[in-house]
Amino acid sequence: MARVILDDPYRGSKLWDRVSIALRRSLRGRIFAAIERGDDTKALQLATPGNLLKSVGEFGQSPLVAAIAAGRSNLALEFISRGGFYAGDGALAHAAMRGNLEVVEALLKGGKSPDEPLRDADLNAGYTPLMWAVNRRYLPIARLLLTAGANIDAVAGDGSTAVMLTADAGCDSLEALDILCAYRPDIHKKDWRGRSVVREARDREKNSGKPQMREILERHFPGTDFELA
């Protein structure tokens, strides 16, 4: 039986993807290769102020973001001490989503905006460091960001705010809700589904017999009309 060879209509684009990735890898600089290898000594030798600010990884990330993503806190802290961060690099959001309290603290002390989202994010566009900290239940980081002046009512691309990310009403979520409510968020703001945290609290009590969300909201916002949510 003769073989049938099917033509792949995406062959050209797949080939270009492989070539472009290889090209970006070859041009991005030795500091990223050192970070990937785990060679902190070499990475620090290459971590001049110019390299830290101008070197770009294959996905557009800075050396600091690469170190944070690799879980190398000490290396990231050294990069920060050398001035290796800049407005718009997304470093604070990366540190918050990974629960790296030391790096978050160092970036805030260095003057980073507590509301700076990820750089060029397609998914989760507009999610601030506070949203990431609440979403992943890194509550000490959430407290630190709020103390630093994070916007409690910042709105992400999908309409979410930090307080909406507590709607699952788990133990950590309830603690996060209590922390956030002390900063007077807009509890009537609706997400992309048209639901507010007040409505979530009402429905959890009615449908699941779980009044904890409502109790927290009533304590911080007495007189809230849950039936009109």
C-alpha cells in the first residue's frame, strides 16, 4: 500500500517559530544562560548596570524577572541592589505571584509602584501585584502591598478586583477578604459575570449554608443590603 503523506498547513509557521526562538536565544546575552544554568557566580559577574537594564530574554523579560521566575531569591535581591529594575518590567507582579516576600519588599523599598501589572500580558491582563497575592493567598505580601498604597479597587482586563478574588470563601480567602475590607474596597463592583462580592456572600449563605463571607462584610460595612445585591 502506498504511503499517503499529508501536507501540514502549519509547517511554515512551526519552522519559523523554531528559528525565531533559536535566534532570540543566541542574541539575548550570556547572563540569561548563566541564570538558567544556576551559575550565580557567572550571572553576578555579568550583572553590570547596563546588562541588567538592557539585556532582554527570549520572551522580553529582564534578567531580574528571569531570576525571580527561576526561584533564585538571593540572585534577584543582588540584581535589585545593583539597580536592575525599571518601570514596566513587571518584576513586582512576578515576585507577588510567586510568593517571594523578600523580593517584593526590596522592590517596594526601591520605589516600585505597588500597582504595576505584568509586562505585555495577554492572559490575566491588568492583574496587579495585589491581585496576584490575593489570588494565590500570599497574605503577608497582600498586607505589604496594601501598606505600600496598592489600589484596592484596581480593575483587571476581565473586570476583576482584588476583593472579587476571595469569592471561593475558603479559609485563606476569608482571611484575605477580612484584610481587604479594612481598606474599604468597593464591595458592590461587579465582575464580568455581573456578580459582586456582596452577591457571592448572599448566595453562599442561602445556597450552601455558609454565612462567613456575609459576616465579614457586615462587620466592615454595617447596613449593607444583601437582598438588593
